Amino acid sequence: MIQSKHLLFLFLFLFLFIFSSTFTVSGNQGDKNKHYTISGKITDKTNGEALVGATVFIRELKTGAVSDVYGNYSLTLDEGNYTLVFSYIGYKTHEQVIILTMNIALSFELEPYQQQLKEVEITSEKNDRNVVKPEMSTFRMDIKTIQRIPALMGEVDVIKAIQLLPGVQSVGEGSSGFSVRGGSPDQNLILLDEATVYNASHLMGFFSVFNNDAIKDVKLYKGDIPANYGGRLSSVLDIRMNEGNSKKYEINGGIGIIASRLTVEGPIQKDRSSFIISGRRTYADLFLPLSSDKALQNNKLYFYDLNAKVNYRINENNQIFLSGYFGRDVFSNGFARMNWGNETGTFRWNHLFSKQLFSNFSFIYSNYSYFLGTPDGNNNSFEWNSNLRDLGIKGDFSYYLNTKNTIKFGASVVYHMFYPGQAKGIGAQTVINEVKVPNNYAFETGIYGSNEQRIGEHFTVKYGLRLSMFQNTGPGTVFHFDSSYKAIDSTIYKAGTVYQTYYGWEPRLGLLYDFNAKHSIKASYARTYQYLQLAQNSTVGTPLDIWFAASPNVKPQIADQIAAGYFRNFRHNTIETSIEGYYKWMNNVIDFKDFANLILNNKLEGEIRNGKGWSYGVEILVRLNEERLNGWVSYTWSRSFRQINGINDGNPYPAPYDKPNSVSVVLNYILGKRWSIGATWVYATGAPVTFPTGRAEIGGKIVSIYSDRNQYRYQDYHRLDLSVTFSGKQKPGRKFNWDLNFSVYNLYNRHNTWSINFVQDNENPNVTYAEKVYLFGIIPSVTFNFHFNND
Amino acid sequence: MIKKFRHIVVVSMLIAACTEKINVNLDSTYTRLVVDGNIASDTATYQIRLTKTADYFFNEPVPPVTRASVFLSDGENIFPLAETKPGISGIYSTDSTFVGKKDKTYTLHIDLSEPISGESAFDAICKLNHVTHLDSIGTVFEPDWGKEGIWKIKLWAQEPGNEVNYYLFNLYRNGKLLTDTITKKVVSDDKFYNGSYMNGVDVIYLNNAHKWETINPGDTIILQMSGITEEYYNFIMQVQQSGLNIPFFSGPPANVKGNIDHGGIGFFAAYSNSFAKTIVHR
């Protein structure tokens, strides 16, 4: 009953603001003016891919619209004559004069700049959305930008690129985990075509699961999270897959030192439907049979990714997409077998109800599973399985009411199925009993509405509200713990019962004041709830860490973040600058007791300790979009703390991601028609760490007595990477193109600390010393990329 | 076993990391009492060692705590312990006739002659748990595991199903203790075997490349299986994890939790033993 009342409130709220904005519009403009809608789709002329975030600017009104993730835009204006300017970074700007006396459908194909550089006329309408959009704490990168960043072993990586942004910290050298504005790595929602990716790591995190050939566009929200997203405290990383070339067949591929890639795409029916299929596999182990070491010959160690997508444009108003991802890491040797990976699937129906009301409906599947075991035939033979599966349905609506109001609303339901772990003996000889952590199930629901409203000449306000709800449903087993976290008894719930319901109101607010589109100030507030978390108390984690849900014993985590910033563009928007400050409060933050047992533990909830966290910082960003030179330079000053009952005697301590000063320089320079160079330099204060201050001798071993939590720091981290790309000669009409990329990771061979161990000397057991572990010295690599089309 | 297996697998996947010795400046901390010793169900002389903590890079033998008054009680009787070299050793031993009784709870009392960080009286309590009968043991050599092969020590015993048990394993080679430091000892709970007949379960792996701690055909080996408390099991697990910092799965470092009150460190353990002997065959 309570829930339905809340839903009613939300609908009322939605209705009220839609009504009020309509009212404001008519109030301002009177009833005499007729207004009409211009709408359509903005795509890439060469391959038909929808362009996300392209700008349609109306010169006369100094306002405009931005295309959504499907490339659609809509503008409702008064009757009159207008000059529309279509623009997108890396594409030629197009101007078109229209006489608006009726609704107009105007789709447009933008043409990308070719490699050969021409003197390009810089127009004042170049993208100024950094200044004029009421959106802050976000960063969008297209895949071309990411591909120019020098990469570890030549494997271009979305997550590694994200880690170079201000406010984002890597959790460890070479790791795919990242912390956003002092949050934990599991507080980031990672979406691939709307499906949650629960573990973005391959090979212990050295590579992420995102094959760059299959990816179109990446957007990170570090704060100011729009109301249509929910479920994580700190960030949303929204990754969209390519749709496939709808005009011609294309083959792209690459051969690197550890992996090769191949992508095939093309039209099924020209301009109407297309497909893309993209695969990647590492092949270090293919050489193992050649090894002289007998033990190594049967070892396996590889990962693969397969991305596939088809889309079909039924008519102007309907388009459907089906996309999937399958990836797995496989490892085996004489005594162990292990594999893990994600599968996601998304079916989407994009429907335009009218020129102003767009919608999208999605059905989403996501699964993360792992397996660990021994060969059978032994009395200790066993296998261990775990998985987490989601089934979801989602509807999102955008209503482009007029140039002053854009309303969004929608709802989603996800059914989570947790199979945390089951280990059992296999084969006839085994003596191992079955150990199983009970399965559990939950519904996660969200409903939201928001409006972006322009008030007067300079002021824009974006306001929204999300209601999230989380319900544990049976069958399930809930343990009851006493005040010292000992399980006393348990309750078993039958299938179909809802045994715990949490809900949260999540207001989102953004304010913008722009000074004649040259510079602006912005502020935002967002509250976020998180109902799922990772049982991981190590800094980097392994693929065997499991996700667990809010429950009668685990309260949802809640965060409030405020941010304010100043944004200014220079040189006709080719240089974007911003400075942002933020403060974030987190409640019911999860940590684990000392020496927690998180593996195959059916009383995991007794290992949890709760508390609060807070973080704050200032991020300065200069982003360059010059014709030859692009990239960014950023500096971040930030702090992050935790205070958890039962940890560090209840005193506050620096979070593991507290690195007060960090700098990233990411630059790419096009030298000429065939050469380009890229360089990355990163610097960060050393991560906080707990070191021993005393020793006790117990059982012949020197046992450490530790400082307070995280009272020391590793040495500062810094690293320079460099890459040089040499392209084959390009001529119009040439079907085969190639480039060769040389890259060097850690050019000046700094031995950055991965961990420090305190070791007891073998010769003299009274002597202890500190030993630094580092993972990578200087690592050169070479990658050959090719592109073939049937033009 | 399965949990350790996870560590082995993950570590073996690690691309060879590099290490180098470095200098780290560490602060000092206040001194604590350290208690280290045990009693068991066999008639023997048992020793309890008392020492003080020192700064981490002290790099000399830790100072002994001498001239303390130490005694054991089982709730009915008192057993005094005497310092082996009074004023020098800090090692306190029972009579050679001492025998721990199964399922009794023992308290170790310590009164210091000089207080350590303001405390001079310490107690530690431990129940002496029983243990199942060890029927027999055996060895298997796996030549393909590791560089020079691995020896597996297997055991045969009935695991009691009506209780939660924790085990400690020690191995003797030709009368000499091979598992001579706490990090080499093996502990296990009964999670995967509860109530089963442990029909040749692997309990200890010996790396044949480590000549000083492996076994050879012809050696006489004895496996000691001890029934320990959950608290002692956790303590040994914590000591074994402490100091190891592998970012993949090491939790934040923390002080090990023993059973000495008033801020003392270490453990006073009590357990019962079951032994089995075999001669190693290839």
C-alpha cells in the first residue's frame, strides 16, 4: 500500500511539472504564435551510424538541441525563418535555412573530416555544449579519441581511458577497477547497451571487457547523474556499441602482441538495416604447446570477446536493435581449471510517438558467472560455481515540448537472481561434501521524471526525481545476527514472498547560468541509492568476488553530492576549460571486519561493517579540440574518508582511493598526412596504506603490529606512455587501408609500487625488510590495424 | 583447502611481478606483552614463552619477559610454571608430568614483575578440544606439479558429523618437526568434510624443490592431527595472512586477534592430538 502511494505521488509530480512548463510557455509567448516541430535523425554519412550528442543550433535564437543516444533530435519553434547549423566534433558543419510553416522532418547525414588536413574554416557555431548545457561532472569520449591514447601492450581500452579523467582514480597499476570522486569501485554502474556489466575485467584487470572495435561512444557521469539512471552511488559509465555500417560492407581488424581483433559490418538492406559482429581473442597460450617445459604445454590462458548487433529501421518512427556481448577468461593447468565472464543481451524498440515524443523500450539480460575446479578422478576433485543474473525491462520517454522544455520520464524493473556459490565434489572418488550459499532473489524498480527548462535568456534549470525500490523476494534464507555479529538463527522465506522492501526518493537538480554562451556557472545536486555491492575487501579484487544485495541485514547505501563549477571555452570552442568543486556524503557505506571471510560464506552479512564516507575535491580540466592537437590536461585535488563502526577503533581513516593530488596529460598530435603521435603522462599521490610499526615473535614468525588504518602512503605514482601511428597512403577510393601503431608503456621505466610486503629474512630470522612489488617496467608493443571496404 | 586453492590459482596466473628491496621509515609503537605456547592432551613438559614487542625494524631477538609468575588452572587444580633460566629465558614450563584433559577449559594466569605499558596481570582462556582418531596416513608424489614435483600427505579418518571441528596438522620427518614455524602449519575447518569418512584427503603439500622441507622415499613420517578451537584456528589463519599483501585478495592489514586479555598479543592454545605414522614409498 505504501509503495503505491509513493508511485501516485510521483505521477502527480510528473503531471504537475509537465503542466506547469506548458503553462509557462504559453504565458510567455501568448496564444497568437503558432509553433511547429523540426525533428529527425543525425547520422554519419559514410556508415549510417547514429551520431550521439550532435548539435542542432538555431542561429537566430542562439539555442538548439542535441541528438540523443539514438541520434534523434526534436525542436519546437515559433513559425518563422531559421538557419539550422548541424555540427559534431570531427565532422563538417552543415548549415540549412528553413521556412517553418509546418512540422518538418529533417534528418541529416554529417560527413567526417578525412585524415588529410585542410584549412578548415572555424565557425562560431562549433560545439559549445560544454558551456551551455545544464550538465556537469560528465565526460564524453568517442572511440576515436580513445584509440589515440597509448595503451598497455597495444590493447586500446575504454576503462584505461576513463582512468585518465579528472576525479577518476585507478585502484591499482594495470587494474580495470576505478574510483570516482572517492567512491568504491563497485559504486560505478557500467552499462553496455543498457545492460549492467558486473565485472569489466579480463586477465586480472589488465584489460577490460570492452573491445574498442565494437564500441561507438562512452560517457561517464561522475556526479549530476540524470534521473534516468540509478542503482549506484558514484558514477555511471554508459557505453554504446556500434550499430553497423548501413551503407557498405567493411572489415576492420588488428593484430597485436597479445590479441587480435576482427570486425565485420555492413548493410542487410541498405539504409534500413545493418549488422556488426566483432571478436577479439588473446593468443599467448597458442604458443604454449611449443614450450619445452612439459608442464606448460597443456596450460590454457586466454580470453575472448564477441560483440554482435543488428538493427532494422522499420519506418521513420520505428527502429529495433538487438545486441549481445559474450566474453570469457579461460585458465587451466595440470591441477586447476578456472573460467569467468559476462554475457549481456539487449533488445530495443525505438518508437517516435510524434515529432516531439520519443520513446525507447528495452528488454535486458545480463549474466556474470565463474567456475573454479580441479580435474576429476581425484578424491579431492571439486567444482565451484557462482553466478548473478539479471532480467530487466525498461521504458524511457523524451518529450521535446518546446525549445524551453525537454521532459524525460520512464520506469524500469530488474529481477536479480543471485547464485552466490556452490562447491561440491566431482567424480566417483571424491570425499568433498557440497557447500552452498543459499540463492536469493530481488526486484529493483525505478521510476523517474525530469525536465530541463530554460528560464529567460541565461538561466536553465534541470530538475528531476527518481523513486527507486528494492524488494527481496523468496525463496531466501535470512540469518539473524546478535550485537557481536554472531548468527543466532535464520528464517526461511517461501517463493513469492516479499520479505524486505526498501525505497528511496532521489532528487536531482542542475542549475546553469550562462553569460552569452561564452562562459557559464553551473551547480548540481544529486541523491543516489545503491542496493547491490561487491564482497571485496582487497584493493584490486579477483573475478571470484561476488555481488550481494541489500537485505534485512544490509541497508541500502545512500549518497548526496553537491557540485559547482565555472565553464569557459576559448578560441571558437576549440579549447574547453572548466573548474569544478564537489562534496559528497555517503551513508551506510559497506566495509568488512578485519580478516573477513567473504568466500563461500553463507553468513557473509555477519562480516559486514557499516559506516559513513565523505569526499571532496576540485577538478580543473582543459580539453583541446584543435584540428591537429587534441586531448586534455587535468589536475585534481581531492580527499576521501571513511568512518566505519568496528574498523580502526571507529575513527575516520583515508579511503583506499584517497590520492590528494593527481594530474593527467593526454595529448595527440597529427604530424602530417601519415604520422601522428600520442602521449600520456599521469601523476598521483601514492595510495594510502597500513604499515607495521611494531613486531611480535609468535611461533617462529615475526608478526606485524600495525599502524592505524591507511596512515602511510606508497611512493607517488607517475608514468609516461607514448605512441606513434604510421598510416598507409590514403587515396580516395582505395579499398584497403592500414596503419601501424608503436606504443611504449612506462617510457622512463619507473618502478611504480603495486604493493609493499614486509619480509622476514631467510638467513637471519630476526631481520625484516620492506620489499616493493611492481608489475611493469618499460613495455613496448606494436599493433597492425587494417580496414577494408567494398566501396 | 578450497579457499587456499583459490589463492594458488590466482597467484599462478600472475604475470611475473618484479620485486626490489626498499627503505621505508616507520614510526614506533608502545610495547605489549607477547604470549606464545600451548598445552596438549599428552603427558609432557609444555612451554609458554613471554616476550615484549619491539619496533618493526628492531632486527634483534625480541626481549624476553623474565621473573613473571605464571600458572595454569583447569577450574579445579592449579599448575605452576617455572622459568627455565630464571631472569634470562622468559620461557616458562610445566612439570614433565603435566597432561591436558579433554574438554576441560584452561586458564593461563600471568603476573609480571614489572608492568608493560601499565598492565601487569594477564589471563588467557582456551578449551582443550577432543579430536577424532587418525586411522592412517599415506603419501603420493605428483611429478608434474611444479618444477620438481609435489608430495601430498593424505589421511584416513572419520570426521564427526554432530559438531563443527577445527584441525591443526603438523608433520615430523624422522622424528624432526618439519612444520616448525606457524606459517608452515596447516589448519582446516570441516566445512567440506563434515560427517564424512575422510578417505585419503590431502592435508599437506610439500614442494619437492625445497630440499630442506620435503620428504624422500625411506623417511619415516608422523602426522599430528590436533583438535583446536575456532579462535585458535582463526588466529593461525590470521598470522599466515598477516604481512602478505597481494592486492588481488589481501584485505587491509590488521592486527591478529589472539586470546590474551588486557592488550596482550599472541595465543595460549590447548588441544588434543592424534598421531599416525608411515614410511614414504615412491
